[in-house]
Amino acid sequence: SVIGVRFQVAAALQEGRVTPAELCQRCLSLIKSTKFLNAYITVAEETALKQAEESERRYRRGQPLGVLDGIPVAVKDNFNTAGIETTCASNMLKGYISPYNATVVQKLLDQGAVLLGKTNLDEFAMGSGSTDGVFGPVRNPWSYSRQYKEKSVPKSHSEDKESNWVITGGSSGGSAAAVSSFTCFAALGSDTGGSTRNPAAHCGVVGLKPTYGLISRHGLIPLVNSMDVPGILTRCVDDAAVLLGSLAGHDPKDSTTIQDNFKPFELPNLTDVSKLSIGIPKEYHAPGLSSEILALWSKAADLFKNSGAKVIEVSLPHTRYSIVCYHVLCTAEVASNMARFDGLEYGHRSDMNRSTESMYAATRREGFNDVVRGRILSGNYFLLKQNYENYFIKAQKVRRLIANDFVKVFQSGVDILLTPTTLSDAVPYMEFIKEDNRTRSAQDDILTQAANMAGLPAISVPTALSERGLPVGLQFIGRSFQEKQLLTVAKWFENQVKFPMIQLEEVKRHNHDVFQHQKSASFS
Amino acid sequence: VAARGCGGVWRRAWRRGAGGPVPAPRGQRAVTCNAKGGAVPAGKSGLAPWVPVVGLEIHAQISSNSKLFSGSQVQFAAPPNALVSFFDASLPGTLPVLNRRCVEAAVMTGLALNCSINKKSLFDRKHYFYADLPAGYQITQQRVPIAVNGSLSYSLCIDNKMSQIVTKTVRIKQIQLEQDSGKSLHDDTRSQTLIDLNRAGVGLMEVVMEPDMCCGEEAAAAVRELQLILQTLGSSQAVMAEGQLRVDANISVHRPGEPYGVRTEVKNINSLRFLAKAVDYEIQRQIEELENGGTILNETRAFDSKLGCTVPMRDKEGKQDYRFMPEPNLPPLILYDAKSLPANMNHQQVVNIDWIHERLPDLPSVKRAKLVEQYGILPEHSFTLLNEDGLAEFFENVVKQTQMKPKKVIGWILNDLLSYLKQHSLTVKESPVSSFVLADLLNLLEKKDISSAAAKQVLAELWKGEGKTPLEIVKEKKLELIQDQKELEQICQAVIDGRENEVMMMVLR
């Protein structure tokens, strides 16, 4: 509309092919029929319908608020939403109703978006599977797709077919599943070490982690303040650009946001990539990278090369130290950030009342799961006076080296880095939980967390289906604040690979053009 | 070090102190030290005398409309928890936003204390669990504070003689910006703790003074001078009774030529008088302890103003490790001067050190010198004038409105006005006699309309505050001096005429 950019489904709204209320209704009934995915913790049916009606009135008057007016969205349950429970999937905040909206939530609402509900996650976003929240694991919608069902042959008849479902990745698994299963058109995640890109890759959706400081963190319940960014999950790159345009910019309530004005942009259709220089960081050929993903990565590199782009191998030599440093910095900030949960002002409070100290201890024992408590313990250990120099300071120094690696590569003329997002496609839940959260996180964040350490923008784009019929995403990493270039390249790539649409029985029942207009070509 | 509401801690400490042996009352002998900062005379051991060393950590609440990192109002004695923003209550997801006014107040204070202002300073988190610290950490400036390496000159009189004033200097180690904590109120009967977060997040300047002092009197004089400077700058109201200025004293004693002794920290000092008392008591206690073969523990002690002594405050079981960490939600605080100020910068967005420097008001020392020079009053009188809030202005206003010489005016200000106000516990502002009225009275005296004794009589009437002018009182009480020669002759004649015999007798005798 005003600025020429529009959300994909917005055309249907504007042309009156569907009304906001209808759209909202359909999403709500899809949420119900896909309840088994456990993607949502809270469905805000009543307020969503009210918002949709208001939107409808605006459309009727011909005065929609903006590009997002009437568009149903979901928000990860670690963003504050006034009047709607915000739990972080933790006993600590079960039943907690925040008195204020996170800046990003407020921006969505101010532009007329319809907030359907709050999506599931790992407790306090600590995990890479969306399996470790107090409300149970999120199921990957692709587990129920025709594509996956056709390819996955149960090893034995005794094996319960039900146990074959695969994880979404995480920690924004609820948001990724919500977008992937068509229950909303876009969702907010958060990304600290890959929490948006990882589930986006596993669920076959676009996952954007913007540059640190571009989008306000005010109201996002922090994991690691120095790395957290609100993440954007959408079905296509164009939609991600629209959402970015609606959310980005300085926020007086977040002193780490950039001062400069952010101008929303429309993505051009690249026809010529010959001026592009794509870097392939050799260190991302990490141990454990599946041969299938390696092959897709090479194929993608070839795609650029064959289209005339310059594709060069580059080195980010400190990458291999990144995950351990990430672990130290992450747990240290976690230990600090979690100190406020003492049962006094809000959240869970234990009945234990022998003394203030014993109340604190019991509250925190009852309120946090093992993963959170474990990270608090190690973080406090790293911050102890006698350890601070050896761990925290060193990790900070290495973090600087990692950031410098990227600076050097970009200075050498590379525009965009191309890497895998994950080591493999999504694994079945039963397999995933064989390893503990720490081991899993260390493996699963390996290809994504360096972008957080360096504060760079990165996006995971669905690329192809694996042999098991599950989505695989590839990651593009761009220069700081060069989202437009990053997304333009991502969009070109998206157009080339023609990622297939998920075929879900549940969605078919709600088969409507608005849900599928965008990729009808690949829908067979 | 956290500035904390002392109510609860104090009571706990008191209980513990009272549970143990009651400290023996010590002699009234105050610890004295000579003007050179010398040592305390040797005790019974007869060895070389002891050298007491006193350093101070002073928390000054910044005078500002809103808190250091949030928009909540700052106000003394508001209803509990009436001034608490989401950030102050540490609601998840809230972030600190630095208050520009607090930064400017700290820069002003730093400049006034001859500090170098760090163009880049950093914020850190200091962690400890306490009910009135909602976030579980305090945001402070541990690594790089906003101002460092300053000095403060203060004066004190020797042997309580106003005529012998010596000036001393204490080095200022640093000034750091930090958050105040809330207040805990312990309800022992219902065994519960009530929390008031009104104070949580109020901006503090922690002024760290090097251990350059040696007795309570010096400590009190240094703090008094700091207090005057803060009040002159307006960077803090610095009223100790309202907790806007809180002083912790670090105290140790050692033999001359030997390294400093183990120090104790004395907290819960809420007036200058108690500061002097607490320091002197603690010095004496340490000397006696050491002379009796004991050792000094590195501990925190509280001053008990009723008993006039210090008592151990909390067990040092499991020494606190504050697990300092950089505050990730606040970028480094960058300050500019005229040279470094970027041209395209929005001036509302930056703090310019030079700009603040140019606008610093006259500091107390300068003001005193000016008073002495301009009015020819004694230096010690200039101290008295500045020590009372508003007294110097009062004096200057009176001088402006009378023909009386300032040197004479000062006597009326100090001997009459000030002593009356002190007797009645009034501030200068509350004086029933305004500078205008006093000037009026002094003019009558100066014109020889009334005698000095009559003027005192009039002043006594004026204190009643009945709204009469000095002239009205003079007339009412017929206190005028008669200046008409004829009238005087007539009076004399009348006296003589009626009493001829007596007059004769007088003459003959």
C-alpha cells in the first residue's frame, strides 16, 4: 500500500477475496485441528476475533492501518503480551500476565495484525528441539505430511507409527510449526544461537535473524541480552522483508537499537547475479554434517556459480572455538538474567516460608527445569571472581576474534556467505531425547550461533526435501545492517529452488486459495 | 558497595550486638589528631603511637525528577510502592534507559571535585540476592566509572577555636553512577518483610574518598564540604536525615612506618555528628583491641547511635562473590567535550563536558573567599555563613539594604539571628525576621535613631512575628534616641527644676 510493499496474503484481503474475520476464523479452526502439534501454548481466540472484526471495519472504510492489517500472526511465548499469558514454557511464569506489550508485539498490533496466540518453545528458549518446555514437545508438521509418510517406512511392524514424529528444532519450534502448518501467516521467534533459523530449516519455512540492534528487544524475555534478536518466521522471503520493515528501527526503550531511521524496502527480483560474490566458509563443513546436506550445499553453490556469481571458498578460522565461547557467554548472562525470578514480585512462589533464602531456593528449584538450573549453575561458576578472567573475559576476546573473521571476509569482497543451517534434517523425537539438552544444543547451534556472536543478519531458506521427505534449509549470512542485500539474494535463491509445499491432510480440509495462492505451482 | 535501607539490617545487627557482651562504655576522650594529620598518642603499651586511617564511601542520591534507568518519579516519603515502573520491579523483558540528568549531575560533581571525567565509562551488574533488589543485581560502574582521580579540600578548626582554621585535602578515587535499592521493612510480630520499591532504581553517585583522613572530625568536615558542594551544584539535596547522603567509613590503625592495618567498614551512620562519633569510637576500639593483644577482623560494623558504639553487622560466612558482569543492555556511556563533539550530533543526545564546566556555579570555597574579600569579614565567619543553608544570601541581602558596614552586620547575623534560629531549631528560610526587616532595624541603629541595646529590644519583639515594622515597635516602646538639642535641654531643665535640693547637694558634694 503506502510504501509499495505488501504481505502476500494482503492482496486477497485488499481485493476482498477474503475478509480479516474469515481469515482469522480459518486460522483458529486450523489451530484446533492441528492441536496435536502442540505449537501453541495459548490461543487468544476472543481477542483475535475482536481484532479481526476491527480490521474488517477498517477495510470496509477503506482505511487499513498498514501492510499487516488483518493478517493473522503468532508470537513466541517469550514476548510480553499485555493481557495474554506469557509463560516462557516454564513453571516459573505459568499464569503470568504481563501488563505491557513487547515493542515488536505493539508494532504488529499498531499495524492491524491479528494476534492468534503464543507459541511453544523450550523453557526460557534454552534448547534446540522445542522439546524441553513445561507444556511438552512441539511436533513437526512435516511428520504428518504426505511427503514424509511416503518415504518413512517403519523398520518393523511392532514400531508404533505414532512414535515416528520428528522434532521441529528450536527453540522457536512452536512459531515454525505454526507457520509451516498454515495456522498463521507469520510468526515471531527469537534467535540467540539459532533459535529461529534452526526450526525454520526443520519446518520448511523462512527464518530471519536480523542484525543485532535493528529490532527492539524490549519486552522479549532475555536469554542472552548481547545476542538475542527477535526472529521472523514466514512462508516466503518477501513476507519476511515486509515483517522486517514493520518491526525494525530505533526504540527508545531499548538502548541497544540503532539510532538511524530504518526504511522498509521492497525486494527486487534479481535477474543477474553475476556481480555477486558468494563465500563458502570451509569451517562450516563441520563434523557430523550429513552427506545429504553437504550435497545440497554444494548444489546451491553450483547454482550460484552456474548463474554467473563468483563463488569462493573462504575461511573463518575461529569458528571452531565459537560454540564453547557461546556456551560460556550464554550461561553467564543466563545466570544473571534469571536472578530476578525469586518469587517476590511475580511468577511462581514456593510455599516454603522458613526464611527468605529458603523461599528463594525452593521457588527456583520448583520453577526452573534442569536445563535452566544447569545453565544458571555453570554461568555463576564462570562469573566467580577466580574464574572470570579465565572464562568470561577469554570468551569475550574470542567472540571479538570471531566477529573479526567475518569483518575480514566481508572486507575481502564477499557479499554473502552460504552455509547449511543444520547438520541434518529433523530427527524423530524418540531419537532426539536420547541426548541431553546441552549436547544437543552444542551440536545443533554449531552452524548458526557464530552469526549471533558477531551480531550479523542471517536467514535460513527452505531448499529441498531430504531423502526422508523432510525439509532442509540453507543459511545466508550477510553484512551488518545489509538486510536488503541478504534478503534479495535469499529471494533469488528461493525462486530458483522451488521448495515444495507441505501436503497436510488437516490443511486440505481447509483448502482455500488464500492459503495456497502463493505456491500453487508446486502444489500437486 | 550497595547503599541499602538500614532499617532491617540495622535491627538485625542490633539484636546480634545486644545478644553478645555489651560493649563497655568508653571514655569520653575523643580521638584527637593534630592538624598535620598526626598520630594518636601511645596507649598504655608505651610503643610508638597509632596512626588511624579513615577512608569514606559516600552515596549521594542524585537530585532528579526521575530514576537512573526508568521514568518513575523520585520523591521522598511517597506512599509505599507508588513510584515503581515495570523496570523498577524488574518485570521480565524490561530494559534500562539511562537518564541524561543523572549523567550530567555526576559530571558536574566530578568536575567540582577536580576529577578527570572518563569520556567512555561502562556499566556492570553486581549480583546478590536481597528482597529489596528485585533484579537480583545492581547496575553500577565497577570497571570504568564516570569520574576518577579528584580531590576535595576541606577546612576544620583546631582545638575548637574558630580562629585556627586549617585546610586539608582528601583524594577522590572515583565517582560511579549506580542504582539505589528499595527498602525492606521487617515486621517482627508477624515475621514478615515488607518491601517498598519507591527508592529502587533511584540514581546514586558513589563518591569514594581515599583513606587520607585520620579522625572523626576530619571525616565529618570532609563530608560537610562535599555536602555543601553537592547542594551548591544541585546534583544532590544531600540531606543525611532523608538518606540522600549515606556515609560508610573504612577504618584501620597501624604503627608509623608499618603497612595499613586490617580495616573495618562502619555503616548506618546518619548524621555528621554520628559520623565523627562512629569513626572515633572505632579507632579507639581498634587500638584497644590491638593493645590487648587482639586482632581486627575485616568486617562490616554498624554504628549504634543510642549506645554510641559500633557492633558487628553480619556474619562473613561464605564471603559474598558479586559475580560482576558487564551490563549488556547499556552501550558504553560516551561523553564529549568541545573538541570531540561530532558536528552532526543532535545536541539533545549528547553530554558535553565543557558546556557543563562553563556553567558550574561558584563552589563553596570560592564563595567564601569572595565573601571575605568583598565584605572584609573574617574567614571563619565565611564558613559559618556557608554552613547554614541560605545564610550567606541573607547576609548579603541585609548588607545591600543597609548603610551599616558588613563587618558590623555580620555580628548581628551570627550572634543574634543565627543563635535565635538555632535555639528555636529554625532554618534561615523559616526566620520570622526577613533580611529586609533586619536591614530596617540596622538602619535605625546606624542612623543613631536607637541605641544598640534598644535595637536588641526591638529584635526581641520582631521574633514574635507580629508583622510590625521596627519603627512601629520603636515608637510603641518609645525607644528613640532624642537628638533635638532643645528637647534634651528642656528635659534636663525639668529634672533639675523639680529637684533643686538634690541638685544642690550633688553639686556641693
